[in-house]
Amino acid sequence: MNISQLLERNARKYPQHEALIGMGQRLTFRELDKAANNLAHSLVQGGIGKGDKIVLFMPNVPEFVATYFAAQRINAVIVPISAKLGAKEIGYILDHSDAKAIFAHELLFDAVKELNTEGLFAVKTGEATHGWKAFDKLVSAKAAENLSSDARDDEPSTILYTSGTTGKPKGVLFSHRNVLTVAQMICVEMEIKPESRLLHMMPLSHSAPLHLFLLAGMIVGAKHVLVPTFTPDLLLDAVEGERTTHFFGAPVAYLLTAKHPEIDKRDLSSMKWWIYGSAPLSAGEVNFVQEKFRTDNLVCVYGLTEAGPSGTLMMGAEHAEKAGSIGKRAALHTEVRIVDADGQDVPPGEVGEILLRGDGNMLGYYKNEEATQETFIGDWLKTGDLAKFDKDGFIWVVDRKKDLIISGGVNIYPKEIEEALIAHPDIHETAVIGVPHAEWGETVKAYFAASRELSAEEIKAFARKELASYKVPKIIEQVEALPRNASGKILKQPLREGSV
């Protein structure tokens, strides 16, 4: 089985079922398959073939999905990239990935219009322009035959670039088996069926929306509702209008929507699964979201891009007592350990690093064998997340290994401080980092955004109620907003660089 065969099969099995809804378009599986097939022929005629890299620069639109499957059909390697990237970042990925083609959406075209496309098969939606072919012309070209992929499941299918928070982004290379393994996992764990209607608002250029939810829906023949961006209004409108059943979003998407003034009046009864990831929700936040969304099926998924993503699950019923945990068991097809610096399993209560093993784990970093070797212990993937088991076997992430602060030889976990500060009624987001200190090696600095101006002394006094004195931030800075990536994660590298 390979990824291309999912669409080919659905076109035969469910030809008249709606596959995609978005941007005013409604496509059946047969229509989507025809579009992908026509586009695949156009790529072949343009000299693109097996193993060639195709960069995909589009938001969540039907053209994204058609291009994705066209690339898989000719055994090319698709390279979806974030819609928020600028020209310099895109240029780096084009060069590093050895791209032979780029597909861009007209909504994002300003970011790429000045790129040198010489030698590239460059395509954009809307009208053709100098050096760029028109997407509609390629997708409407009459194909004489149906192409069918013969790719083996161990061959490369996808490269996803990391956000590059600690340097240049790395290309995470996946095989068809890697992707299909995690997609099958979500089908089983989240009960995705042909009658399911999946709402996609988080960027399809990221691993969880793409591999877990788009591909899971394609495995069973579910309907996909595509929305190019997230706002609380768009989320509520899409759920009501299309009667969706599954949604995956970052915690910030839930918290913002829960505060919408009309949420109590909106009909959310069609939704069966509300799924969140990229960060845990606190007990107070869980209660707030469950109340406003009127659900007891709020589910946390933990993992990382390099693992497919796959990792652990925190099911709805478990939140009552363990909110903030990432669950007690690994997801289907996945195993989890927590180990010390010597690679030995740690006992409950002791902090170690989370390791993951499963067929969803990446093939490696593209053109970076050294980083690949550093990331694996045998076939176990090092996550960089520090965590511990509690007495009931639930896993609690303490912090990122790279974020650990060592002050005077003592380990300080920024996440613990952040959780204490966010409890302040006026603070709505915070980030803690270590900064150099002449005597102690590092000291604690806290950034925060709040609804009113707060003094450093007020913050320190509040922190002392919850934290030991050595954990209380010594340097405090209030900002309008903290930097985040497209998944909603707070980026600490700009804070360390002082570029906020």
C-alpha cells in the first residue's frame, strides 16, 4: 500500500461521495481523483518524476490536496511548507530539498513572486505570470490514461521541515509506511469512519493535520472540510454549517473559541471528537473548554513531527483527574519509555527523557546523517522532552530538554514557573528562559503578556506564593504578545535572541 492508492481506491469505491469542501468548491472523490491524475500527467510532461521534490506552498485549500496526491501518484516527494514563511526561508528550503517544482497559491504569492524560478517547474493558482504556469490549465488538461503509483511502502513520500527554532530548519523524511502507520492509528483511536466529517483549520503543512487527519480521512473515505486559516468565528461557522464530527487544534484555538461571546448559542451537537495537541491544557483550562464546548470528549494527543507524529494519548474521561498529563499509554503502533542519561528506564517520580518507537518514526533528517544518528538510540527516537511517570502510570512533561535552566548547579524547569505565572488573573501568556549569569551560570528570566501593566515586584510577589525562591524569575519583561509558530507553539529562540 502507498499513499496514492488511498485516493485511487476511494474514487472507485465512493465516486459520488463528497471528498473536499473549501473555498466555495465541493469535490467528489471521483472529481478529486481526476484533478490529481490530470495534474500528475502535467508534472510528468514537465519532466518531474520519481524521487523529485515538489514544494507545496498553499493554505488549506482543495488545490493543496490535489497537488499532494498528484505528487504521490508519480512517486515524487512532496514538501509542504508553512504558509507563514517568507521569501528567504522558502529559498532555503527550495535549495536544501533539491526541489524540482514549486506550487504556490495566489493568496500567498507575494512571498514567492521575486524568487528565481529558473530551472523550476513553477505553478500558481489564478492567472499565469512570468515564470509561473497556471494551476487551472494543468489540472484541466485531458489525461489519456489513469496513472497509478507503484511505490513500495518503504520508499520516500514526504519531507516536512521543522520550524527551525534552534537554527536552520531540518527536513524530516518519511516513507509511505511511516505516514500510513500514524494515519491508521488515528482512524482506530479517534473512530474515523466513512461518515465522518473532518474539519481542517490547522495548517496542512504540519505533520498532525496532514498525516493524522487528512490521511486518516482518506484511508476510510471521510469528508474533509478545509478552512484556510483559524478564527473562532470560522470554527463555529464551519461546525454548524457542515455538521463536522472531528476537529484537531492547538490549545490556543480552543481557549480563544471558548471565549467567543456567542458560543453558548451555537449548535455544536454534531461534534464527536475535540482533539488538541502541541501542548497540554491545565485542569482549569480543561474545565473551561469542556463547559463552553459542551463536551466530555476532549482528547490530548502527544507526539512530535519526527515520530510521524505519534506518541501518547490522554482520553476524555482521564481529564477529570489527570488534566495536564499526556496520558498513560502509547498510541496504536507506538511504544513509549522514559530514560535517564544512561538510557535506563526511570522509576515513577524521577525525571527522564521520553523515547518513542514505532513504524511512524521518520527515515531520518534529509541530508543530515549526523543529526539523524544523534536523534536515535537504536530504533528508539529521542523526543527532547523531559517527563516523569506518576504513581498511576500517567506521564507528565516537565519541560523541553533544551529549555532546562541550570543555575548554580541546580536544575530549574521553565514549564513549572510558566504554570505558576499563568495562574495570575491578568496574565494570559508567559514564557521563561535561562539567560547567562556571571556567578550562577544562568538565571531565570520571564516574559509575559497581560491585560494590564504589571510591575516586576508584583510578579515576583505572586510567584513566591507558589515557587521556591531560587525558581522565582530574577528578570521580568512585559510584552504585547509572545512569538508563536503556525501551530500555536510559543517560540523561545526569538526571546533568547532578544528579537521580540
